[in-house]
Amino acid sequence: MKLMRLSIVVILAAVSPLYFSMFGAHERMVGNSRDSMIVSTDWLSKHLNDNSLVLLQVGDKSEYDAAHIAGAQFIQTSDISTPRGTGLILELPPVDQLKSTFEKLGVTDESRIVIYFSKDWVTPTSRVYFTLDYLGLGDRASVLDGGLPAWRAEGKPVTTEVKQAKPGHFTPHPNAKLVVDSAWVSSNLSKPGVAILDARAAKFYTGEDAGQMPRAGHIPHAKSIPFSTLVEDSNNKFKSADSLRALFTGAGVKQNDSVATYCHIGQQASLLYFVARYLGYDAHLYDGSFQDWSNRSDLPVEKSNESKTATKP
């Protein structure tokens, strides 16, 4: 299937030279990374007027009102999650609700979606990507590297004008296999070819800090790759593919492994999910994350003196 998909891309590229420039080379693999998942400010600048472009800014509404890229629509995680107080925090809501949310923002089956953050809202941005991926739109979605700060640092224009989105229509193709639960994680803890990855800061992984959870520590056999190690400290741009792959390799993840990421509530884990998918891994996300696991007294929790992770490159 993967070879067939790549063949189709090659054929389309041969038929139309505009294919790669307009759609960011969907599924184009470079060193086993899907480089179309991350777009640069220069790429976005060249495609701002594309009819297919849907631009989404993630962050605080006041930040959006103060400055956003022309044509961008505002989205926040509460738009794409179950209401607080109705169970676990930040769970995926019904597909019909997600469909309605994204259609109001102008998403269609032909859209090229670019998501970016204002200030440092990196993990909410990756959560939006994960949600689109779940709906079957991941191959049409990308994250702007460095977000709005990178755009503004280069002197590119912003606006306060809010452009009303033309409502779209798309057909969701939800991929339930991307989302795993505690039963799946429990049955795969020691399974060869499966890596359970903890995206939280090391102090939560080791159990030094419970992080408002009923039990401190981590899921047994899980390896630690803190979400903060995936981007540069200075500008929140993604590290190079080689540096990112070194983090996974250092944590014992093999190239053909399936990975399942988790964190506190499924937000930080979405960034680790994004990078895993970017690097070509078969990626999944434990949506309930440690909030679900630690509340289950029947499930084991492990503490450790030091984090089982690679040295930060």
C-alpha cells in the first residue's frame, strides 16, 4: 500500500509540475521523514493566496485579535475536545462535532491546512494536527515551523482584520487505530516491536513529582522523550530530523517499531506523536494518558531514579 501511494505521487508529479509546489509534496519521504508535515515561513508566504489554503492560529484569543497572519482563523483546544467536567480532560469528542468545527473554519476535502501557534503554544498546535490526522486529513495538514514568532521575526506582515471563513464540507475518515486506550497499552507493555513513550518532563516520569495525579511515576517499560526536547529552546522550531531520530534511537526505539505516546492528558503527547509520524514511525496516541492510567488502581505504576531517555542533542 505504501509503495502504491508513493507511485501515485510520482505519477501525479510527472503529470503536473505544480503538484509538489501547491500541496507541499504530500507523503514525500526524505530520509524516512514526511517533510510536508512541517512548512517554512517562506513556503507559507508563497502560498498565502492559494484557494485551497486554510490557515489556523492556535493560542489565546486576545493574541489572535492583536495580530495574526492574513486569512487565519482562530482555533483552541476546547473547540476540539470534550467539555471539562465530563470525564477525562482533553478527550476527542464525537466525529460529527469535529466535522462541524472544522467545516465552520472552511475545511474541505481539497483543503491544504496549515496550523501555527501564537507565542509558545506548541503542544496545542500539535493536538490540532493530531485531531485532523484522526479525521483522515493528516496528509493535507502541516505545522508552520516556529509559528507566528518566526513569521514576525522575519518582518512578514500581520493583521488585526478578521476574514470570515467560507464554510466548507468534507467527508471524515476517522482512523480509530491512531487512538489507543489503557487495555491496548497494557497488552503491549512488553511486546517486541512496540514502544510506549512518555512525553512528560523527567520529574514526572521518574515519580519525583506526581503532577496532580493520584499516583506518581510512569507506565512500566515506558521510555522517556520529554516533549520539550523536540524543539529548539530559543525559537520553538523543530530540531533536525537527524537530531529527532537520535532521541528515538537513544530511547531504544527501532525504525520499524510502532510507538504509542502519552503524557498527562494527551496534549504534550501529541507533539511526540507528531514527530514520530514525521520520522515515519507507526504512531498512536494514548488519549486518556497518565490521568486515566494513574486513576486505575488495577494498573501498575513504576518509579525510577533517573529518566530512561537519550541525551538531549
